[in-house]
Amino acid sequence: MINLVWLIPLFPLIGFLINGLGRSFLPKGAVGFIGSLTVFLSFAVSLGIFFELNGSVTKSFTIQLFDWIQVGNLSIPFSFQVDPLSSLMLLIVTGIGFLIHVYSIGYMHHDTGFAKFFSYLNLFVFFMLLLVLGSNYVVMFIGWEGVGLCSYLLIGFWFSNPAYASAAKKAFVMNRIGDLGFLIAIFLIFNTFNSVEFAKVFPQAASLTAGSDVITLITILLFVGATGKSAQIPLFTWLPDAMAGPTPVSALIHAATMVTAGIYMIARSNILFTLAPFTLDIIAVVGLATAILAALIAITQTDIKKVLAYSTVSQLGYMFLGLGVGAYTGAFFHVITHAFFKALLFLGAGSVIHAVSNEQDMRSMGGLKSKLPVTFYTMLMGTIAISGLPPFSGFFSKDEILAHAYEHSKLLWLIGVIGAMFTAFYMFRMLFLTFFGKFRGTTEQQAHLHESPASMTFPLIVLAVLSIIGGFIGVPEALHGNHWLAGFLEPVFSASEQRTGASHLDHSTEYILMTVSVIAAVVASFIAYLRYARNNHVPVPDTAERTAFANVSYNKFYIDEIYDALITKPLNILSGFFYRIVDKTFIDGFVNGLGRATAEAGKGLRLLQTGNIGFYIFIMIAGIVALLVYGFYNI
Amino acid sequence: MEILLLIFLPLAGAIIVSLFGKHQQAKTAAFIWSLLSLGFTGYLLDGFDPAAGTQFTVDFPWLLSLGSRFNAGIDGISMLLVLLTNALVPLIILASFSHNYKSPGAFYGLILFMQSGLLLVFTALDAFLFYVGWEIALIPIYFICAIWGGSNRIKVNIKFFIYTFAGSLIMLLGIIYMAQQTPDKTFDLLGFYQLSLSTSEQSWVFLAFFMAFAIKMPIFPFHTWQPDTYTESPTAGTMLLSGIMLKMGTYGAIRWLIPVAPLGFAQWGQTALTLAVIGIVYASLIAFTQKDIKRLVAYSSIAHVGLIAAGIFVWNLQGLQGAMIQMLNHGLNVFGLFFVLDIIIRRLGTRDMDKMGGIAKMAPKFSITFLIILLGTVALPLTNGFIGEFLLLMGLYNYNIWASAIAGLTIILGAVYMLRMYQRIMFGPSADNTLTFADIAGTEKVVLFVVCALILFIGVYPKPLLAISETSTRELIDFVNGKIAGGSPTNY
């Protein structure tokens, strides 16, 4: 089965080609079926590979397809690696990918670009699978940039709206800033280890001493790449704008899979990062800062998708915090559980938006609980899971990250818990504003309220179940679990763990930490309940006065405006200066000056220019023939 | 003798096609004739052995009184450029089918005539012959641009002609000087390679050759003729200039500049590299705010060629192999871009992107092919551009991490101006003039599909192309490095 791993990306590629080429004549039913089926087939193969790997003694397989780039000693094969890390990620991408494809059949049903949408979605899955499966940094980079392209295409899916098209461009460009860091890291890796293959780089790295300059530089550059793809400070502002894309896209690409690629890449390269404690500290601080900043923005947003977008940025920040404190398993655990509950929440939001005639502002929602019961209860599960209440999935993964953070520094832990409070608050705020109280939209919208079709509720239910039970793959020893996930991923992280040593926390400390974070989450949810459910508080309209803090938060700390003033505008001014002053006036002026001087001197030659092309061609050919003939006869 | 056939086949075609005079069948005749050249290139490629050095050599006495022989041949480096020339000319001709140029006989005759000159440049192993080819290629393109160009063509083209011609003359001085130093006063390339001139002599020779090549590419700050000329030329002319002709400059740097004056290179190489890298960022930034789409692509071409030049001047295997394959890729991509722009400009009658928008909705096939070409240009993985830029930036990295980082900005800046252009043209609400925008059809479809297929194919499977030139580039690098280190020059 493992030898058939190439089938996994091949199926979605075929789906992309069929739906892409047949988009003008294939019926919608066929398009949706083909698009979903191909991803399901990939899921089936991934499942087979997972079980085979689970039962196998060898935990890492490399399958080479062909030689891709070959120059001198640089040899980059097009090859795949199957190991516990990639195998789990395959299941997430294809499993959740499949559910979201099915959901899209209902959600995109009325859209004229139905086939185009499915072909892009399939293409995305193809590239994401390349990213996951690549056995070297360059194949990973193919997927890395490929998903960026699909993200661009899907954010700008409704491109007639100039704001959406701009959001798409912004996402691509910000990702590319990170990509340059990634690319230079690849060069540095090749120069240091003479290979870009994971299987050759990591064993060599394991024998190096920690803290060397070259490892620090490599890891910082890789992290720069990760900040772009995974929306961390300073490159996070594209992700909220990316909500311009259709909601299934937000669920699949901008919550469950693509944006976690940065965490996946660092977890993959864990030994390099373990050897660079300085970089790990930066990652922890940036991750936590992003988590807090995004949470502070999320608490005042009124667009349901924006709340979820900032929540995603914030949760990704927690994952980076986990990586930074060496909790590689915990970070990846959170990737998995977050994929469940955030995909669920986005799809739920999509179901709501679908029901209220494309309204996204929560100020015009409310009271949807009875009209959309499936959506409500599944989203409730997702909200509990993300808030970190036991025994839902988010509790276990977030707790593992926070426990490691505590071990690393009590301050990191404390700020992390405060952030978790915010999380519980804004998530329940969203839930109450949407589903509780009275409906605040127009009467037209009210007449149209309906629960979504089965193709949309089925994925919600599956994801809700996973959000509830997903945490049981990683129950810690303190709670009498055996943490299956840690055992399964052990071969991937063992070299790092040998260096850092096992966890030192005793069980009583762990109990205290868990209790504190659970209490914090419960208190925050209760405050949200009091304010938005019992007192029916509704956020003020845009025109109303806000407190200074609410204003800054609502306006996203003016970060877009700051970037615009510091980077975009100056570059445009520089562009104009280069063009008009340097190029036209200075350089070209000099050239023209030289030219005029020459022209004056050459006036006499003008007499030869008759303006007749035939004459010129004749002279030219005659000249050549004469030269040839002259040459041959003078031998 | 194959080489003679290769070079003179287009010339014969030029004479035949020019007989068509004012009949539009001239384009069909020219297209068929250019396919002959392409087919013959396939035949040469089939018999070509990448490991065997220079092949298909012809060498017979020619202007002996001058010391020049008709000496030409093909090694891996030449092979790729011959392939580029003979593959792109049929595409360029086919891409011009929608235009009805006046005096098509003369127009297409000049294109084929130019093809001969280009092939001579890429195969000549004698400096005088090389120079003859260099000028033969220049004269037809001057007429193509000056006669069939835009309203401002005369002024722009005189500048282009004088500028590049001045560069050529300086190179001619260098060539004559070199020939005077050889024992038998000949123009033989290998004779030039064998010479061991003093550092100061080589320094001057380097500068003389460099001027010609730097203007042709063009490298910052010798580039100001280029945006005007690209903008004012008829599309076929712009394609010839940007797709093939500028590779005369990069090819010249590889064959006629660095190995001819290795010590001059040791002295000036870093300066040349610096100019090339400055050009990348400088031209990219200017492209940011261009509204004229043709001018925007013209500036982007300066940036892309700057990267190729930088890969040459770092003179290592990754850089040079990257430059080789990127010459091909750039030729293909810039041709595709100018064709796409030609379609737009022909349909809308404007080059101002502010007067466009919403075309993607009207013409889905067009928008996909445009996107693929654009992705090749911004070097997305699995397109041809990525292979080239990856190797080039790696070559730069091996030289200096900062050179790579600054040149690597092209990855970001390129995405900014290209996507901005794509957005303005294709996305947003439709303008009045784009509401009736017809999707691609006929020859447009054929040309764009071929270009896209090649972009993806080279991106996925570049190995055969890389293999063609690897032995030649490696030997040339070793030879030059040996000379710089003061080793024996006889090993080439």
C-alpha cells in the first residue's frame, strides 16, 4: 500500500483536470460527485497507509518518482516520504477535505462558477498533499507555493468585486515574503548538509552542537516562511482579508489545512529547531504575541467570519507557542483538534450565512437557535471544544501546550491562560449573538430562514463528533491516559526529545494547571453569557461612539493602515521617483545628450538614407553575397 | 555541413518570402519555412551528444586576407539557443497571423533574415563571423520596428539603433585588438582563449565586449532604450527583441566575454554583478506603478534579464545552468506575455490598464492561459520559471548570501506588479470596452496552448534541457577558473 502513495495526490489532480476541462459541459451533479469522490479515494488510500504504517516496524518510507532537478552535485528527486507525521496529516487533509467538498455541493449550488470552484478545490488538495508528502524541502516548497496559488484563486473567486480581488493579491504577496525566507533557508540547508532530503539532513543535524550560527540562521529563515503561510506577526493581516473567499474555502484552506503548513514544516524539521534554542524563544514569543493580539481583535468584531478568522490566527499562535517551548507533539495535536473544531465552526458559520441570505454581520442575526437546530448544536460543540472545556478535544491539546509553556516559563503560561479566557469569551459571544435573543435582520431574511440541506449538515455532524472525541487520541498520563498520539509520533520527535529530556511536571502541578485553565474558560464563557445572552447586549453600529480600546480593537489595531503608510506608499513613491527622475531625466537624459552630440557629427551620412526598404534589403543581401563570394574566391 | 544548412535555410526563406510582396500569403509561407528550420533543429538535437563538446563543426577558409575563417559549431550552450531561436520564430510568426501588416513579404522576409543572423551569432566560433552575425541580426529588427511600429517609432528606433550599434562598434574594437594579439592575426575563438594577455589589457577588452552585451540585454544603467523600443515596436518585433535577441547579450557574456578576458572578469565581474542585481530591484520597482501594460512588461523583462546576467557573473555551475535554462524560459514566457498583451491591445485599442477590467468573466480560456504564463513569469514551482530562478538564486547564494537575498526580492516584487496587472486587466467589474471581449480562437488558441504546455512541461521535467548544456557549462567554468588561477590554458 505504501508504494501506492503517489495515488493520493494523483486522484485530486485527475479531479482538477476533469472538472477544469469539462467545466462548460459537465452537469453540476457530476462535477460535485467527481470532485468529492477523488478526495475520498485519496482518503481511503491514506487510511490504508496509516494502518499499514501503524503495524509496521519501519516508520519511515521514501518513494521516489523521478529525478526532478539535477545540476552538478545538486540533485533534487521528486519523491514522497511516508512517516507518522505525514500519514496523520494526510488523513486530516483528505478526510476534512472530503467533508468540505461534500458541504460545497450544497453551499455552492447556486453559483455559476460551480465547476470552477470544485476544480480549484481539487487543485488545492493536490498541492497540499505534495506539501505534506514531499521528502525534501524543494518538493515541500512546490506544495507550499502551490497552495498559495490556490488560496489566491479561491479568495478571489468572486473577482468581480475589486476588494475581493485585492484580498487575493494581498494573500499571495504576503505569502511570497515568507517564501523568500523559506527559499534562502533551502539554499543554506543545501550548502550545510549537501542535500535537501529530510532523510539526509536530519541525521547529520542531530550530530551538530546546539546554538551554532548556521542552524540558527536556517531556522529563523524557515520560521519567516512559516509566519507568512501560517499568518503570524508580522505577516498575519492577509488571513482576515482572505475571508472574501467562499466559506468552504475559509474552512478548508484558511483554518484546517493550509495555514497549519508552517507548524507542519517546523514539526517536520524539529531537530533543526531543537538545536536552535534562540529561534525557539523567538517562535514562542511571536506565537504568544500573535495569539493575544488576534484575540484582542476578535472580541469586538461583528462579522462572523472575521471573528473566526482572528480566532484562527490566535489558535495558530498557540501552536507556535507549543513549538517554541518544545511541545512538538502538543503543537501537532492542536493542529489536529483545531482542524476538527475550526472546520466545524466555519462550516457552521457558512450554514448560518446561507440561511440569512449572505448576511455576515452578527448584529443582524440572533435567535437562530430554533430555525437552525443542527447548525446550532454542532457549533455549540465546536465552541466548547475551542474554549478548552473538558472532555472536548481542544481541552487536551491546549492543555498540553500550556503545560509545556509553564515548564518553560510561568509568564508564558500566564499570558497563555489569559488568551484562552479571551478565546472562550469571544467564541461564546459569537454563539450567543448568532443563535440567542431575537432575530435582528430584515423581514425578508426572516421569511427565508431555513436549516441547510443534508449535504451541509452531514459534514457538520461528523466534525462535531470529532470535535468532541478527537482529544482522546492524546489523553495525558496524569489523567490515566497513555497518549497514543505521542507514542505514534515518537519516531519523528525522538531525536529532539533525547536532547531536551522528558517532561518534569509532577501530576499535582498538572492538575492545578488544568483546573486553573478550565476555571478561566468557564468564567469567560459565563461573562459572555451574562452580557450577550441574558442581557441581550448587541454591539453598537459602526457610526456609534466606542471606548478608546474598543475602537482600536474594532479597527484591528490599525495594522493595515500602518503597513500601508510604512511600506506600500513609500514603495509607490520610490517607484515614481525611479521612473520619472532617475530613469527618464537622469540616465536617459545623459544617453540622449550623448546621442545628440553624435547625431550632429553624423549629419553628413544622412545622404545615404533613401527610405526605401527594398533598397536596404537589396544592399544588405548583396553585401553578404559579395562577402561570401569574395571570401571563397580568395582562398 | 549541417551548420551551413541551419544558418542559410532561413536566409533562403527570406528571399522566397520577400517575393510575395504585398500578398498576405507571405505569412503562411514564412510559417511553413520556419517549421522547416524547427524540424531540422530536431534532427540536429537527435544527433547531438551533450558530452561530446562542439559538434557539427564547419571550418573553411573565408576572408583569409582578414584572418577570418567560416568556423562554426554547436556545443551544449549553443544548442539551447539554437533551439530557442528556431522554436520561437514559428511561434512569433503564427502569433502575428491576426495582423495584416502592409508589405508582408518584406516584413516576414526580414524576420527570417534576422533568424539567420541570430543563428550565426549562436554558432560562430570566429570573432569576425560572430560580429557579422551580430550586425545581420540588428539591421532587420531595426527596419521591422521602424517601419511597422507605433506612432513614435522613428525617434525611438534611431535611438535604439545608435545605442546598440555604438556598443557593437566598441566590441569590434575589442575584437580587432584581440585578433592583433594572436600569433597568426586570426579571429579564431579558441585562439582568443589561448591568449594570456596582461591584466590591464584584459581589463580593457572585458569592458569593450561588456558594453555591447550590457546594452543588448540590457543591464542597468544601459537599459533606457529598451522600454521605449519594446513599447513602440510592432508585437512581432517586441517578441524578437525580448524573446531571442537579448539572449545575444547573455550568450555573448558566456562565450565571448568571460572566457576571452578571464582576468578582466576577475577584475570587473563583481561590478557587473552589482549592476545586474541593482537592475533587478530597480526595474521591478519601476514596474510597480506603470499603467501602460507593454511598458510594464518591458521593465519586468529588465528585472528578469538582470537575474540571468547575475547568474552568469557569479560564474558557478548552478548559476550558469540556471542562466542557460532561464534564457529559454524567459524567451518563452516573455513571448507569451507580449502575445497576451497583443490580444488585449488589439481587442481594446488601448495599452492603459486603468481602462480595462473584468475580462476574466468574458474570456475564461484566455484568462487561464494568461494566468499560466504569468505564473511561469513569477516562477511558481512546477512552471519553467521556477527551475530557472531556483538555480539562479542558488548560484547567487553560493557566491554571496546577500546577492541572493536582494536578487530574490524579485520573487516578491514580481508577484506584486504581475498580479496587480492581472487584477486590473482581468478582475473587477467590466468596463464598457471589455463587455464584448471575445475569447481566444484559431491561431491564438494554438499559440497559447503550446506556450502553456511548454511552461508546465519544462517545470515538471527540466532534466533533458539541463542535460544538454551541463557538460559545456562545466568545462567552460573550469577553463576560466583555471586561467584566473594562472593554470595552463591548453585544456579547452
